[in-house]
Amino acid sequence: MLSLSDVEDARERVETVARRTPLEYSHTYSDMTGADVHLKLENFQRTGSFKIRGAMNRITTLSDEEKDAGVVTASAGNHAQGVALAATRAGVDSKIVMPEHAPITKVKATERYGGDVILHGVDYDEAQTKAHEIERAENRTYVHAFDDEYVMAGQGTIGLEIAEDCPTLETVVVPIGGGGLISGISTAVKALHPDARVIGVQAEHASSVADSLNKGSIQELDEVDTIADGIAVRRMGDRTFDVIRERVDEVVTVSDEEIAVALTYLLERSKTLVEGAGAVALAALLFDKFDYDEGETIVPALCGGNIDMNTLTTVVMRGLVETGRYLKIRTELKDRPGSLENLIQIIAEKKANIYAVRHDRTSRKIALNATEVEVDLEMRGPEHVDELLAALRADGYEVAVLD
């Protein structure tokens, strides 16, 4: 099984390309949770994610014959960039299979790093099937995104940095897709801080590891559906399963809505951009997905910052809705002059800012002499939302809050 010495050996290979990323104390999240929170900012890594570490460690250990034949891999985007850059640095040809709907920013970045990108399949698992076909047809070496001990050891160098930079470490919180990152980090952390906890986090609709641990054997999901595309994996690795079962204390899940809130907080309060997968560790802490003590030293790993701008817009909007900063309501008015003015007057008195108003006189759900109105509002928080809704209902409006 993966050992501390494997991770320490990997550091010498990895540090030629990867940065030592900051570990920063957060007043904001310490105040919010009562814990002593330090953020591991791996979103500042080269290529925007931790994946360069494992890719570099794997490719530098290839034989000359394997380097000459080239490599191939499958990835939702971050591993793709890591392999492309590491291969280019080593003078190795790389082919990268990515899902057809991979974020365009990750596709373009992979190409810029020198990878030959092939788009195939609806998700990581279908892309992986195609990559294995190329592996066999062209005699290339397949660089697995997580189920490879060299890759796991490379990712584990993050654990070395956390252990060294945070001597009071009590809990580290780590995102899980296929399990390579947490396998490496848990190996390093448990060796250097034996009493520290390692908590894994998955998205609710991509929880293959949580399901596998609960059932005692590796489970494969029929599909995955989450804004955290970097951890959207249907099946964990065989090697990672063994390490996680032995060295990870607990695996929890978070919803997409909770991920969106964490991502929004990081943008607004920490001025830090992460992708969905990069926000899950903080989401688990903010939404009390695991128990911890007052003042406990906790390190959430922010594992990546490669988010598509279209996705970011959607996620931030959802985050604003979940935190009571944006409200969409529907109500019914009499279809006569002055009806809308009265509604808007109440909204103005409560100091909510109108973003958009939509009328619909054609709905079959309303009377012929009525109109349905939807209003989008910028709000100041949950209490402000409750205050406005109470005022509208007190004035006789039947108000529905829209998702």
C-alpha cells in the first residue's frame, strides 16, 4: 500500500514544476464556525489545480520506451491539464480524452499546455473507455487520473505541505472524486500527525465512495450529476478504495446548493475563485456535515480553481438565492390600472431592489380579469426576505417563492 516514503520521493519530482501553495488562516470561516480554520489554497497551483502533482510524478517515472510511445488519459479537465503540461515538459506526446461537455476553459487550457484533445462521451467514465481504446491501439501508457500509486503519491505532497505548515493540525477536509487526492493526503497526514482526522467530501449525486464504504465493496453509480464536475466520477479506484478504507476517518456528502453557497462565500469574503470541486471541503464545514470541537484546527483543501465562466454565473446566482440575496416571487394581480403600482410600492417600502418584472395574462391558472406577475429582487439576506414576504401577505397577496 502507498507509504509516506512514496510521497516523500514524489516531492523531489513534483517540486520541479508544482508550486508550494499557501496555507492561510481565515478569520471569516473561523468566526462563522467557531473552529480554527486554515485554507489550503491549491487553486493557486500551476494549471489551476492539484492534478499537476500526480501527473508529473507519474510521467517522470516512465521508462524511455514508454516516453517514446506517448501517453493517453481521460479527464473532466484538471487531470487533462496536468498531464498535458507534465508530458510537454518531459518531451512526451500526450492524447487527452475529455467528455463532450467538458468546460471549454479546461479544453482550451489543455490544448495550450500541448495536449491533443479528443472529446468523447457524456462523462468521465465514457471518456475513459475511449482513452483505453487509444491505449491499446497505439501502445501508449495510460495515466490514470486517480487509481495509480505514482499519481496518488504526487497528490500526497499536498499532505506533506499541510503537515509542515500547520503543526497544530487536527482535521483535514478533502474533496473526493475517484479518491487519488485523499489517498495521498491521508497517507502523508496520518504518518506525520497520527491523531489528526481526515474527512472526505463528495457531491450528493456523485457519491460513489460514500456508497462503497457503506456497503463494504466498490459500487458504481449509473450516472453522476453535480456542478462539481471535477469530482463527478461513477466509480472509485481499486487502489484508492483500500487506502481510503484504512486511512480516512469519515466520508460525507454536500448538495449542489451547499457547494454554490461555499463558492459564493469564497468569492465575496475571501476574494478567492474556486470551482465546484474546490468548494466542497469548505461546504462540508460550513454546513456541519461532520462533528468538530470549538477551536479545533481544521484545514479544508481548496483543490482547484478552473471554473467555466458560464458555470460560474449560474453557480453564483444559485449561491445568492440560497443565502437570501436574490429572490424570485410570483403573485396574481387584478388586471387593472394601479395594481402593479401597489405591489411595487410595498417592495419599495421594504427597500428591496427590483431586478426584473414579467407579466403573463395567458396562464390558464388565473382568472380572465387577472394577470400573473413574477418579480426578481435583490435582497439583503434571509431576514430581509422574510420581512418582505410577510408585508406582501399581510396586504392580501398570495406569494409563491420560485426556485
